[in-house]
Amino acid sequence: MRVIKPGEKLSKKELRYFARMAGEAYVNDPVHAYATKDPNQRKKFVYHFMMERLNTSNGEDYFYIDDENRGVCVWRQAHNEYGVLDFLKCLDWLYLYILFPRTLRTLAAYKPLDVKVFDDNCWIISPVFVAPEHQGKGIATELITKSMEDLSKKGYTFGLEAQDDANVRFYEKLGFETIATARYEKGNITHRMMVKK
């Protein structure tokens, strides 16, 4: 397992590779399915959205990467909220701006999330994904459990947010429990904030 620590960076080529993977992996994510109805357009949108997200994390957060580049788990400090200037570092914001209604729906659906429910020492999964052709092989489980083993030595606590019921059950098997929920009624989306017991 490869680890990219804060202060270290992935190349733009690697970021693009993982953003493409995320576009495939998150195609049925409840927030993105609400914001972009057409699955083909959604993959493209999620690619650019994740390019922004991963680029913002690059150099600040922990990236745990499967040895065969089949999946990634990113950990960021829960209270490290990103601002507009962080996102302007990556030119993919131009695409997100061109598709502003879609971007606005996505951001509105995420707005109910409240990081204040996590303690000051908490690091959250943001995001984790595995290439669709390799899902179901235990890659995400290994990325999450081994990274928590590693980061727990630093005294961190762990959390995440999830919307999909299947993902909630997956995280519960890894020892996470829901400590708060928030609703985005317009999209019929329930956000669950979870922490490791």
C-alpha cells in the first residue's frame, strides 16, 4: 500500500487517473444521481468534481493507494473546510462553472453536512473509491482498516459521512456508528455522519 502524506503530492497524471476511476465508482451516488440525471453526463461531471476534490486534498491530506492502483482512500482533517480559493487551484472549476446548475444542485445537496459533530482530532474519509471492475474484492476494506491502523498511532479518531444505505451497512461492519443525520428533502437524501467506535 502506498501512502502520500501531507506535504507530499501526487502528479497531475495520477490525479486524472483516480478522478476517472471516481467518475465510474460514484456514478450511482445519491447526491450525484440527484444533481445529474443522465448517467453518461454524470460520469463526466463527477470526473471534474473529483479532480477539484482530489487536487484540493493533494499535499494536505493522506492518500492511501492500493498497490495495483485499484482504489484510493483519502483522509482529511474533519474541521479543515475548503474555501473557494482552494478550488481555484485546479482548472476543472471552469467545467463546473459552465455546468453551474448541476454544480449548484450538487453543492446544495451536500450543504446539510455538519462537520461540527466530529471532534477536533477527527479525520474523515473524503473520499474512498475502488474501480468498478475490482469492487467486491475487499480492497476498500483493506484500504480503510490498514490506514486507520497507521493513523491511529498519531492519536487520531475517525469519521465519515455516507448517504447510500449499502455504504452505511458496509461502514457499520468496519465498526462505524451513526452519531448524527441531516436531510436534504429536495433530493430525498439522508446524510449520516458516522464515527469509529
